[in-house]
Amino acid sequence: MRIFLMQRLTAIALLVFLTLHMVVVHYPPGHIDVSRVLDRLHDPLWKGIDIAFLFVVLVHALTGSYMVITDVERFDVYKRALAGIAVVAGVALFIYGTQTILAF
Amino acid sequence: MYRSTGFLSFLLRRVTGVALVLYLLLHIWVIGGINSGADTFNSRMEFLGKPFFRVLEIGLLAAVVYHGIDGIRLLMVHYLNVTEYRKSLLYAALAVSAILVIAGGLPILLFALEG
Amino acid sequence: MSTTALSVTVRIQRFNPDVDKKPYWDEFKVEATQGKTILDALHEIKEEQDGSVTFQRSCRHAICGSCAMNVNGQNMLVCETPLREHVDRKGRITIRPLPYLPIIKDLVVDRTRFWEQYLRVKPWLIPPENIPEKEFRMSEDEVKALHDAEHCIMCGACYSSCQVVALNKSYIGPHALLKAFLRVMDPRDSAPAARLDDLDKGDGVYRCHTIFNCIDACPKKLNPTEAIETLRKLAMKRQAFEDARRERQQQLNEPIGPVPGH
């Protein structure tokens, strides 16, 4: 099933993205404010990386949530509806998130 | 529920996964503060910079690390023939997770205490 | 060899739907002598202490699969398990029926759903059109690739140890998927793509979450998880697999390697 493949592929991608994110953004731990973020994010390359990261993490999170919920028999009937909600939520969050990244 | 080490790993993976989804939604919303201006963003960051939240971050680190390491374990099961070592792999995953959380969590803790 | 007899408390989950509202525990004392199996203990209890204790058994030597039960939280065949091996520190052993299946009485469960899932994967050979004159010939490698899956005795230990089954009754289950694996990998079977198509659906191979309880529970040391992973890989290239199968079946008549005795 394609959902399974998407989960796996985004999982592998996230191993890379997340490690990068942790090292670049969160270490060493310090006070974060706009200037610290802007130091990195005014570069369009970083904006691009973050947007890709957002896309990958949203796919993984939403396919994962879908799988967790539909594993329970009672919610199996709502499969289609849940998939629809996941797609809509994903698109909405992606648009909002991308626009946020671009706003820096 | 049928008790086993495999079930424990599955349960932890699910619990950390759900927790991380909730965190993700929060993260997207918090960073979205920039849309209302740099001041909004900064004040949110300052609020979240308080020691209490810094300590919670260690929990977040634990969730991400465990979920990721367990994910690697799953990928190994999928692509390599390792079911024979399933118990050892699980213990190794827990050990590696613990090491990474301590290594990563100490600086956070120190920073929280001094702040 | 220890000769001191150990007195063991056997806790059995009882439930008679005609009389009881919900299951309850009964306790019996049995001596764990050398070589006594859990099934021996159950027989002893039934014959000497309480004739109403109900359980299923038949062959007594781990080939029929009837006596699969849950002992101290693990599924196993009680006919081949020594009583002494599963006594806890308090000198007790706890016996429950197989989990996640409806209880008919005491330690007997209703396996209808188990069999329905089994039938769903069409666990019989779908032979090719050109049936050979004598026998089908398979190479040793082809037989090895089956990983002994034909040793399955359909005892139900794996199916009822799986938490995915617990969450969702429509999950096909490790037992049926192992059987499907056997048929898909069998060079005499002519419908691997159709089989993989069916397993590809929502309640099939992608529902396995690699919890591994099935491997731990299997009395024949089989590996349903590995079989399921192989099916997942094959499902992604099922057409190529079927084409290779058709080609292979052109040669089913011919001997592979040296034939013994010639």
C-alpha cells in the first residue's frame, strides 16, 4: 500500500532532516529570538530546506496518525473520511507553515 | 494485553508518535507568531525559554530520539534479515536512546538551571 | 536430576457462559514431578479434583495444535511443556485460554474467525495449466526458500498473541499470511500476482506492526514476521514475480540437478 511506502520513505528522509535540524537550530541551547532565526533563515537555501522538511514531516505525521486511528476496528469504517481530513489538514498546515517560513 | 518486549516497543513507538504529532501542531502554531510581527515571535520565545519549558524539552528530546531509533530498528527489520536478534535489537535501541538523551539532555538541563 | 517433588498451585481461568457472568479464577494443587507436562497436570485436575474443568487436546505430542493456551502470559502448546518450567517464584502457574478470541467455556475458545481468515487467503495450491506427466520438480533452493512454512500446525498461538488482531478483527493474521507466503513462494502455484493483490489491501500485510509476538509464540519455531516482510517486498513487484513464475513453470516437468538413484 502506498501509505506504507510514504511512511517509510518520509521516515528515512526525516532521519536526515531532523538530525540536521537539531544540530543547526538547537545546539548549543540558548535563548532563541528572531535575530537568531533570521541569521539562518534569510538565506533562501535554508528556507527551501525548511519547507522540504515541513512537507516531509507533515506526510509522516499524518500518515502515522491515520494508521494509528484506523488500526482500531471501530474507526475502520471512517477510513475515507479520515484520509480526507488528513489530506485537508496537511495541505492547510503546509500552506500556513510555508508562508510562515517565507515571512522571515 | 499479551505481554512481551515487542509489544512494549510498539506501544512506546505509538505513544511517542502521538505526542510528537501534538508537539508538531504546537510548534507550527508557535513559530507562526512571526506572522504577527517580530515582537509577537520574541515574546512567545521568551515565554518558552523559561526553565520549566526547557526541562520539558528534555522530554521532547527523549520522545524524538526513541521514536527515531525505534524507527531505524524497524527499517532494519524491513530491509535486513534480523528477526533472530529481535530482543537484542530492542535492548540496543533502548540503550542508544538513553545515551543520546543523556548526552543531549545534559546541556539543556545545565542551560535551564543557569537561566 | 532433582528428586524433590514441588507442590504447585495451578490457577485456571474458569468461565461457564450458561452460569457465570464473567470469568473467575480457580486454584488447584498439583505435584510437579519430573517429566509431568502442563497437560498432564490439567488431566490430573480434571480426573481427581474437578471434573468440570474444560479444555481441548488430542494428540499429546505437539502435532495437532488443539492444546494451545496462555500460560503465565505466553501462548504455548501445553502437551509439550513441562510443568516445572513455568512455575513462578510463588510456586504458581497461571493458565488462561488463548487471548483475543471468544471463550466458549473455561480454556476452550471459538476459532471461527481464525479459520475464516485462513480460508480468505485461499490456502490451497492453484496449479498451472500444464500438469506434468509425473511429478512436479523443485530444486532444493526453492524448498529452502519456504523456510519450513509447511510445518505450521494451525494451533492459533500466533494469531491470538497478536495485538493487531486484538485491535482489529479484520486483520488477516500471522497464521494466514504465513500460509499465503507458502503458496506465493511455491513454484507450483500459478497465481502469485492475484494472491499478492489480495494481501495488499488494508487488512493484509501492511497491518503487521512487527510486534514479533507470533515468532515467540510459535511451537514450531516458524517466523510469520519474516514471511510477511517478504510478501511486502514481493507485493511491490508482483507483476515481475508472476512473469518469472510463468517462466519457471515451463520447466516443472524437467528434472533439476541429479535425480537420486540414477
